[in-house]
Amino acid sequence: MKSQSTGTYLALHLLLMLYSCSSVLSKLASGQEFLSPGFILCYAGMIAILGVYAIGWQQIIKRMPLTAAYANRAVTVVWGVIWGLLIFHEGVSVLQVCGCALVVTGVALFAIADNGGAK
């Protein structure tokens, strides 16, 4: 079994935060006229982020099991809610907060179970 250090988890979560920014750029592009400079800039940024993410993802899964890395991808839902609130000034409902708490709890429980199974 591959070793899972705190640094690897931190790198994974920073990478997932970056990945969630591609959705922000996608939403920003949707407000631009098709093929306008703003539209092209948003989509170029989105493609650049996805390129960095693809390379980073390969590096992460070299250092930890795919199941653990993939289970952590669920935190992008939390980042989506955060970006919606901070960038787009969207409201956050009680159900969204409960959903985010459920996602974080599930990721934490998976990490605890995965670490317990490795010993």
C-alpha cells in the first residue's frame, strides 16, 4: 500500500481547489458574448487550469491510492458553494450547508477507515 502523508493530502486539496476554479471560469464565460475577448479569456483560463490539474492528478495518484484520491474529489462540492458565495454572491441554504457537512464527514470517515486499514 502507498504511504499517504499529510503533505500529499494538502497538495491534493490545493489541487482540488484549483480544479474547482475551472467551474468558476466556466460560469463567468457563460455571461460573456460568444467568442468575445472575455469569453475566450475565460475558456483559455479554464483549459489551462484543467491542464495543470491533469498533471497534478497524475502526481497525486503516484503517491496515494486512487480510491483515496478519488474519494477526496467530493470536496469540490464544498468549494463550489464557497465560490458561489464569495464570487457570485449566491445565497447558501441550510440544505447546502448540510450537504457540505455530509461530504466533509464522508471524506474524513473514508480517510480514517483507509488509515486504519493500512496498519
